[in-house]
Amino acid sequence: MATPTATATASANTIGSGAANALSFLLREDPLLIQHGLTSYGGLSSEENDITTNTASATKNNNHESSSLGSINQDNAAHSYAAALLHDNSPATAANRSSSGQQQQHAANSGSWMTSSGEYRQRATEALAEVDRKLALVESLSQRISREAPEEVAGPLLRLHGFELLPSSSVGENDEDNENAVGSKKGGNSSAAGAGGTLVTLTATRDKAERLQRQSQLLDTVAKRVESTLQRGVTRMESATTRLSRVLELSATLKMILRLQFEARKVLHSGSGLDLNNVVDLRDLTRAAASVAAMEELLAHPSLTPGGGGGTIDVVENLRPEAESVATSVRQAAAGLMNELQTHPTTSGTASSLTRLGATLQVYFHLGELPDASWKAISAALATTEKASSQLFHPTALKKMKESAQAEAKALAEAESTKNKDGKKKNADGTDAKGTAGESHRHRKKQYEAIYERLYHRKLREKRAAAASKWSTSISDAASRVWNLHRVLSRRNDPVTRKNFLEVVSESAVPKKEFGGAEERLLGLQNRNSSSESGDGTVLNKANFSLFSLFWVQMSIGLGGRIQRLLKYDSGSLEGDVAALYPAVRSASLSMVTELYDIMQMGLSSSDAGDSSLGGISSMISSSGVMGGSAGLEDSVFLGGTLGGGGMDSHDYFSRADEAAGGGGFFGASADAWTHVDATVGAGDAAHGVGARTAASTSASSSSTLAVFSSSEWTALQGEHVADGTSTGLLALQTAFLKESKKRLFAPLEFMFPEAVSVDENGVAIPILPTLPTRYDLAKLDANIRDELSLADPRQGGGEFSMATQISETIVGMLHEFCVMARRAISESGENKMLDSRAGSVSESMTHNMNVAGVMSSLASFVRNAPENTFVNPYRPAQSPQHEEASHSCRMALLPALKEIDSLVKTLILDPLCRALNRQVSVALAKMHRGTYLQESGDAMSQPSSFVEIYLTDQYDNIAGAYLSQLPNEYAVIVASTVATFSIYSFVSNAALLRPLGETSRLRLTQDLADFELALEQLVFKGGTSLSLSQIAGGKPYAELRAVRQLLYWTALENKTLSPAEVAKDLLRDTWVKDLRPSTLFHFLFSFAPALLTSPHHFKRMDAGDYVGTLVKLDGSVDDGEASAWMTVMHICDAYQQRESVDGAITDGDRRIGAILMVMGPELLRRRRQ
């Protein structure tokens, strides 16, 4: 409980003079209350918890605050006060003591007062009773103060929580508040801001709240009065607005009636000059369509519609039948124009027809039926393609083609047979040999059958080509109409709304019944090519929307389904006849797509001549319209031509700019089209509409074949497999064709490599080698290959040249199967049994394998020459670049088969034979270590022949006669080259190991090198090649053979003053060293070394021939043995250094050889790796 301050005591007018006087009397009566801190609140801050030091100063100066006693506990203060009462003689006179001297005297006399315990207890009881009385008095005062001055009670708590009380002063009886800034920051002192200022009380606040409530009630009453006034005004305004809206509605209805009368006057009035049943201008029809659209919109308005709530309007009802009649006539005229444009494909791409198409589309746009008309036109084109496909891919059509071909072939065969018979009778000498009558009849019958077969195949091919051409023409016409419609839609805009026609069509829904499959396929392609965030995956992208793509993909889907059904017809009985259509269909398809590609890339360059031949509505179109109009509605600028003219006007700057740009856009022309005039197209052909197609056919050859094959139209037409197991486009037909081609190619393989069986005298079967194909079998196989390839020749097979690659892939598969059969027919007796060393002849298994190699060589020759024999030779010397290109592409496609044949022969026949022959040669070469080169000079003169003449010449002659002559030329070259390479490396390696090598041995070895080179030259020549030794294996073996001659006469070691490093550097500087293998140079230096330096083959405890076998493999490779030879040399040099340190007396050889080898070895190996 807070004690009121001096300021609160002075404010008697607020808390009451009685309470203030009572509190002041209490403080004066008992100053111990202030002394012991019972008048302060312990929870306040140090600044607010101040007490006075004595009663006199508290009474005289109430505004002064002393030091802080906020840390004094209230319980301790109460005990201190009670103790002071116990020690005081008279509590009632305690307030009269003012001097410190009197207090000390009283304390001295109190000792005698508290001598006995009874008095002490009595005095304590009285003190406690005094405390209770004063506490009760203080509590009653606090309750009164809290009622009359609550801010004095709640103020300390509010300041404790950070709130401050604002001072206020009352002026006069109106209680107007004059607020002054009072208080300080949190924890600061509070004082009056001005004279006479008081703190704001809760009572004043409550009064203010009541006053505000009364004011709000008054304002509420005023608001209700204003609201009622406004409501009456709104009601009057709504009534006026309703009347005004009726007036405006009536005015709008009158305006619509006037507009309806105006539009009706333009098309219905007798003076308008518009007669849809007679000659009409396209511009008149367009404006009539705009008027009809406006009239239909007005007649459909609720204000003018019967039963709309206001009855009928006589003026409107009188105009309604005539407006509907005109609308029907306009729609019929537009439908007639669209139908006429769709039924005359020869002129559908001309400028005037495109102009009429644009005007017709403008009519449909005005009528609001543009999407429906466009989809209807595309559906009609799709129906045309379905009809054309059904006429070609139908069992009845196939049957009719065969019957017609048979009938024509039979008639021609009989005529030709009769002609031949009559010719023979005229040439006869009149003798009649009765013995040969039967033979002549059989001969004539066989001749007739051959003629009939030849003519039947030719006629059947012609029938198929004609049917395919008719089918492609129908597809091309329908596609051209759709493309013209698409490009006109994409370029045409409404002159009023500026809306693009293609955008209007793209905003409509795609008909699911007709184009649902195409839309699904294009959506899948769109989702695969774009990210998931690019847009809605269920709607085609409007930026790339193409009506032609929808039409083309749907046509391919329908075509694929029809072909698959035909292939399965009658359990696949017609599969062969259907597959035979593929060459003609593919050729016609390629021509069709090429023509469409040219049209889409550069447009048609023909004129509009011949348009007057069209009948129907277009024949009624006049050159000028009765409704007038400006030339801006003409499509000459829009489409790049004039409306009724036969050429391009010189002032048509837009079209001329388009030509100058190189045919940019749809209607530009290629360079050849406008720089060279096509003289083959006459005026008569142009008059019948043939000029456009002829020009397109001429430009088809100028298109890049690669560009056509990579176009989306060709890809879609070729088709693809779908998830449900079906296919689109021509894929099913192509698969069936390749399947039938594979059957024809694989049929002769049944009789290739039959297993031969033999029995002994006891009837037990003896396995023998299979029987090989004869030359007749191979010729038949070659004829089948050329027959299949000829299907890709437009003249021979009715196909087109790009089919050669597909057929070649099938041929490669057949040749792979042939190689598998040949692999099983090759004898696997092993290398040891290939050569009969005792008899000196070729073994039976080797003879069989060489015959297999001959068969494979003949087959490879046939395959290699088949493209040129099929596409080029029949047309020499007038072959075209297309024939050369087809031959080249076919040859490239057949390369895998040729490589497989060569790999088979080389792996299973030639490599084992080469290893067996090289093994014999290595045995003969190893004999040079038997002392051939160790004789003295006197004995050398008595030796009759050299080592090569004794051991090698006859062996090479035997190899050439027994093996190379029996092998085909290309395989004999491989064997001769491999044997020659191995012989050179082995001879050089064996010669380098000779030790010691004196002057006589060097001379003899030089002579043998010359004889050896001559023997190898004869071997290679007998192998059937014009190559020399310097061209075998890149020339490396022969270069080393020539370098050995330089090595034999190397004399750097004669200078004993040179150090090993200097000798090594001098040797490495020689140019011929680079041609030598490191092992050859290492081993040759051993011939100059002391006896303590062991030879490499002695160190390895091997014969010289076996050691050379570790350096030179039987296939002629030498790279693997160089590292092993260097490791052996290092071990030998280490052993030599140890022996030399023990036995220093070395008299033979050059002691520098070991050091020279250690210096040269790393450098030679580094050069070898580089």
C-alpha cells in the first residue's frame, strides 16, 4: 500500500479534507511509521520508494523525496516498528520528541522500565494493540482513498508496468479538459505540469464515456433520418432509371430494326443487282455473306425473336423469310464453290483457284462456319484417300490385276509364237523330218512357256505400276487440296477483326471420329519433343498447328490398318501378291512426296491458263462485281498473282520481291523455274490443266533426295510400330516385301553344303567332309541376288533406287547364313594335320579347306560385282548418275557381308595354313646354327651352294606350287605376304644370334641375304600379286633386311679409345639403325663380346630356333618379344659384371659390349614405342 505524498496531501479538494487531515494527524502522532518505512511500497523502484528521515522535514516540505529504501523488506520494517514501541516509555508521547537529546534520555530511562518480565509482556501487548489499531485506521483510509482517488492507488502499479497517467485540469463548469504533459519515462518521477493541474481520474473518464454515449445516440438518430431521406431519393431514382432503360431498350430495338432493314435492302431489294442464281462476283458474295451474318445475328437477338416476351414485330417477321432464303442461297453458293475447288485438282494450286478459295473461306468466316467448313473439306479429302487405298489394296483388285496380266500375256505369247512359227516355215527347205516332229513340238511348247512367263511378269509389273500411280495421284490430289487449304488459312486474315483464319480453326475442337488417331499421335510427338512445363499436354500447340499434318498422319494410320487387314485376308493367302506391290507403291509414293515437298517448299510456278474450262459456279464468276469494292480485296498481292490473268504483272512488287528473295514463302519459284522456260509444255496441255503437274514433275528431280527422305511427310508415310502391335503407313507392306525377299534368297541355301555320308565294308557310317557347292549353285545364288536387286531398278523391277539399301540388308542376312553353313563345313583337323610332311604333299583336310576358300572367293566376287551388274552394266554407255549412286549405295550396304566372308576365310583357313607353313620355315631357318657359317675361308671356297639354296629355295617353291597356286588370288596374296614377313624376321633374328661371326661368315651371310631376297620375291610373285617386298607389311620387314647388310659391316668397335657411351651414341646416329628391331641390334653385338657374356638363347637354356620363336610369332608379329629380349639382355649383363669382377683377365672379345648394351637399350626401346 503506497503512502500519499506531500502533493496528495496538498490536494485536499480532490481526496477530501477529512481524509487528508486524518492521515496527517496519524503521521504527526506516530513518526515511527515514517522512520521505519511503513508508509512505502516495497515493490516500487528505487526512485519511487523514498521516505523522509524525520517527521519535521516530512511535515514542512512534502515535495521533497529522500534516498531510496526500495530494498527494505516489509516484514523487517514491521518488526523494527514493534521493537521501537517496546523500548519506548510512552508510545503516546513519542510524537512529541523532536530533539535527539530527548531521545537519548528516554533510551537511558527505559532500562529501568523493562526490568521485570511481566512489564515486558504487558508493554508488548499494548504495542501490538497499538499496531492493530493504526493498521485498521490506515486500511480504512486506503479504502476511502481508493474510492475517491483511485489513481493514487493504481498509479504505482501502472507505472510499474510501463504506463503513465496524464494530468488534466478542469476549467469552469463545462469540464473542458486542458491536457498537459505529465510524468516521465518508465521509473521517472511524476509532477504537475502547471499551476492548478490535477491527474486524470477514472471518474472523469467514466463521465467522458457517458457523454460520448449520449452523443452517439444523437448521431444514430440523425443517421436514421438521413437514411430514410436517401431511401426515398433512391426509390424515385430507380423509377426514373426503369423508365429510361425502357426507352433505351426500345431505342436499341429500333436501331436493330433499322440495321436489319439496311442489310436486307443491300441483298433483298430489287435494285441491289445481286442475283445468286446468275453471275455473281466473289466480292459481292463476300459482302452478301457479311450482310447475311449480320441479319442472322439480328434475327437471333432476343428482342427480335418471337416469344421473347414482347410479342412479334411485323417489320421483322416480314423480313425473316427472305433473310433465311438469302442465307440459304449464300451457303449453297459457298458450298458449290468449295465443292468445285475440291473436285478440280489440276487447277487447285493456281493463283485464281487459291483466290476463290480465300473468298470462299471469307464467306464461311462471316457466316461463323469456317471451322466446320474446313474440317468438312479435310474430311472429304481423307475420304478420297480412303477410297483410293481401297481400290488398290483390295483382294478383288489384286485378282483383276493378275487375270488381266495373264490374258494380255497369253495373247501376246500366242502372237509371238505364231510369228516365230511362220518365220521358221519360210526358212525351211521343204524337207519334213518325221523323226523330229515330237521334239519340235516339245521345243515349241517350252519356248511358248518361256515367252508367256516373261510377258506375264512384265504385264503384271506394268499393271501394278499403273495401279500404284493411280493411287498416288489420288493421294497427291487430296493432299494438295488440303495443303492449299492450310496455306490459305494460314495467310488469310479477316479485314475487320484482323483474326487469322488458321487460328480460328485451331481454336475449334478436332473431330475425334475422323482425326482422333492423328491428334493422339501428334500429341505424343509434341510431348516427347517439349518439356512438361511448356503447356497443356492434352491440346495441340496452337503455334505449330497444321491441318495438313493431321490429314497426312490420319491418312497414314488408315493406310497401315488397311494393308494389315489385307495381309491377314484368307489366312495370309494373298501375302505374296500384296508384298509384290511394294516396289511400285514405294516408287509412286516417293514421286508423290517429292512433288508435295516441292510444292510446300516453293509452290507452283505455272500460270492460271485454262481456268475458263471449269464449269459450275466458277464459270459464272465475272470480272467485275455489281457491289463494287476496292482492289484491296483481291488476293493477287496476298497469293502472288493476278486474279484472272495469265501471268504476273510487272507492277506486282510483292511477287517480284518474293522471287528476288529466292522463292521465299509458299509461292516463290526456284532459280531454274524462272530462268529456264519449260518448252515441253505446250499451250494445249496448259489449256487442259496439265502444265501445273508437268512443272511439278519436272521440279521433282531437282529436290534433294536426302531432304525428301528426312521430311516428316515421308517418315509418316513409311510408318512406325505402335504400342498395340499394329503399324502405320507402308511399314506393314515393307515388312511383308522383305519377308518374301528373304524367302526367295534363302531358298537356294537349302541345298548348300549337304552332309555327305559314307559307309565302310561292314555298313558302318563313316563321317566325311561335307559336299561343297558347285559353280552352278553359286551362279544360281548370284542370279537370285541380282534379281532381288533389280526390283530397285525402276525399269527392271518397277521400284526406286533407294530400295537397294533395304534389299542389300536382306542379302547381308542371307550371306551371314551362308557363312554359318560354310563354317560348319570347314575341316577342323588342326594345324599339325594340315601339312603331310612325310609325303611332301597337301593333306586332304587342307585341300578341302582351300576348296571352301575358293567357294567363298567366288561368292565374294559375285556379291562384289552384283551392284554394278544390276544397275550400271545394262545401261552402258548411257547410264545415269542415279544408276551410279544406286550401285555405290548398294556396294556400301553389302560391305558387312564381304567383311564377314573375308574374316571367315582368314580366321579358319588362312591363319592356320600360314602358321603351319611358318613353322616349317622356322625349322629350316634354325639349321643355320649347325655350323654353316663357322667354316674357315679355305673351306668356304669348297662349299658348293649357300644356305638359302640348300634349305629355303625348294621349300618356297613347294609352298608356291602346292598352296598358293590352289588358293584364289586374293587369298594367295595374304598367305605369301604372311610367309614372307615371318621369313624375313626369323632369318634376321637367327642371323643376329650367330657367334662368333668372322670375316668369312659375314661374306657368306651377305651372299645368303641376296639369295634370300630373290627367293622371297619369287614367292610373292607366284602368290599372284604385283606387290614387291618393300610394300609388304608397310615395308618394315624389307627395311630391316636391308639394314642388316649395313649392320654386318659396322666397324665402330675397331677404335679402342672410344668409351662405351661414345660408341653407343655413334651407333644410334646411323640412319639405318631405326629400321632394326632392338633385339636384332642387341643380339648382333653379342658376336663382339667376350665368352663370359653368355648368348641370350644359352642364358634361357633354349635352342636358337626356339628362342627366335619367342621373338617372332608364327603370324609374323614381333612387337610382343622386344620387351622380353631386353629383360634377358639386362640379366645377362648383370651376370657378366659379376663374372668380370671375379675374373678380370679377359683376353677375347670387347669388354665394352656390356656397357654399350646398357646404354643403348633404353633409348632403342623408347624409339620403338614412339
